[in-house]
Amino acid sequence: MASSSIFSPKFTPTSNKYPSIALSSMMSTKSLTSFSSHLPSIPLQYVNCKRDFPIAKVASSIPYEPVNQDYLEGEFSGHGVTFEGIGDSCVAKMELQNGSIAKLMLPSGLITSYKAHMWHQGVVELLHTSVSEGVDDDDEEEAIIQGGISLALSFESDDQDSWSPSTWSLHQVRGSPADTIQIEMISNDPGGKIRLKHIVTLEEDFLSSELVVSNSSSTSLKLLGGVISHLTVSSPDAIYVLGLEGSSFFTRKPILSEFVITPPDFGLKDQPGYGQVYGKMSLGALMSTLSARKQSNADETGNSNLSASEDEDIEGEEDDGYKQLTDEMCRIYTYAPRAFTVMDRGRRNSLSVGRSGYEELYMMSPGSNHEFYSKYAYICVGQSATLKPIIVSPGDEWRGGMFLHNPNLE
């Protein structure tokens, strides 16, 4: 019987005594043929990409050793998991019998897709991933993949330099396509003092990402950062977050990492006006949207107890239990509930987001100054340790993670 997620009532502990397989020892045998079948459907004119990429590799700020797809298939296939090579990387596809699918990339560990089974018997993509073209230092074409679910982490201690994991090795695949599939990856620091496990679990109505940190050094370890999820939406203007009322927050600049999508004009006051974005909308729809924006601004002023100047971090308390994400925002919530609901009126679905271990909730909306269903039609939700780092004592282990629950199954 396959083990379930730590967030699920069906969870039972499982042994983690499995041999480690280092991806860095493998050689690539496949070349990239297409990205479109591995990533969420995004209108191509918004992501500056081609349907079929004649590209030899996936862009990354960290050089990856090639991944051997044939080896992974021979060693780990089954349990509802298949592998396909993309240049020097590899896509691991987890597929359940009810139609739910999750995809992640090796060795980056980026989760690029979560297609959830819905009540109408179809599947709907819940993650937002962008693919664009770039050129490396050798003037070769490469694909830049951003979004999805990624780990933006940094570790600090007194006896070594700061370290961030960039590559992950496949450790174990277990489960069954009938109910639960689990992929476990590992990453170690160069000194061998920090051991990380990244466990991705797919269930019929559930996707989770769990991080396990083991500190074998003689000094305490500081963990900064967290899990960043890009949720695809029709437009932030149609998004409502339920359950944050009473949560304290601080405004911050967006988290910057290799996989996080941030509009280039974020935070600028001279962003496009309503006419540039909504020129093709009907008059009724335009008036409704502007009215919602006006009400949202009024609510923001009246309901949030704010302090500090515009140029400083703003501290406040969320008084809106039904918060609309029309406006550009980036906040870190403290004392927020462990789980809350994101409702998309444009797509007519909802999603429950939860966390374990992390004390802070990161939320970023690019605002509704961008076209509907475009590259910037998403919101970022993160489980983080940004304001206050997590301390892992010598010899101790820490666990934390996030989950996405699909309540639209029936």
C-alpha cells in the first residue's frame, strides 16, 4: 500500500532507507523535441514561445549534468510514473487513474504542472508556467521555464557559507496509480552537513510538496525562503481569497529567484491605464470591473490598519475575509490560518491552499493591469520563513511543506 501525504488523514509513516541515485553521474541520450506537452496551456502570444522548440537544452543559472532518461525508466518506472527527456533535463510524469496529473523536472525539482480531475470528468490545469526563448553565452537557443511550484531556499550557519540547493537527485518512487503516487528527491550541501529531502505526493484530489531538513553539523542552521506556487487564474481581478481576516501582514518586494515570475513593471506607478488593458471589453464588463477596483481601493484604505510610509514596509491587519486581488500587492502574512481558499470567478473553480511547518504566508498578485489569461494571469502563494528564519538545531530534523486541495472533484 502506498504511503499518503503528511497533510492527508490517510498518511502513514514510511521508511526512508533507500539507496540514493545521483543524477550527476548520468549521461544524456535524448534531445529536446517539444515543451508544449509538458507545461500548462498558456496562449503562445503571451509567453513568447513556439509550440515545438528546436532547442538543445533548458536554461538555468546553474549548470546541470545531463540526465539519463533510459536509466530512470529502467530503475524507477512503474507506480504511475513515466519519464521523458528534454535536452539535458527530464520530465517525470505522475498520473492517477482518475485523470489527475502532476509533472516535475529533473534535476531542477521544478513542478511544472498539476492537472486536477473535476466534477465534469475533465481535468483543469491549476499551476501557471511560462516558457520563453533565450540565448546562452555560446549564442545557442535555450528555453527559459518559470512558474509552477519551486523551492526558493537559503541555508546559513556559523561554520560555513550560505548555501542554496539547485539540483536534486531522484531517490525513490513509490505508490500506485489507483490512489497515491510519491516521488522523493534529495540534495546535499558540498560539505555533507545539510541533507534535504523533497517529497512530492499526488492523490486524487491533492498535491503536496514536503521539505525535510536534516542538520548533521555542530552548529545551528538557519533556513530562509520557502515554497513558491504560481496558481493560474483568469485574471487577478476575478480572484477572491477567503479566510485571511485578522491576519497581520507586512508589505515586501517580491521574492526573486530563478523560477519566480515577476512583471517587469511591478511596483512602478506609470503602469498602463484601464483603456490599454480593457479596450476590447464590453462597456458593462468594463464598468463592473472599474467599480470593483474602486471598491477594492476603498476597502483597502478603510479596512487595513496601516503604519509606515510608502517607501517603507507597511504593517497592517487584514480585515477583509473575502479579499479581492485586483490590485498589485506583495505581502507576508503572519499568524495566518494554516489553510485558506482561493476562488476564481472567471474559471468558476476554487482551490484550498495549506501549509505545515512554515509560520508565514507569502502572497503576491501582479494586479489586473495585464490581459486576461496572459503570462501574468496568476497569483503567487508561498509558505515561507522570510521575516523570521527557521532554526534547525545540531542533529535535529525539520519538516514543512504546502498542499493544494481540489474541492471540485464531485
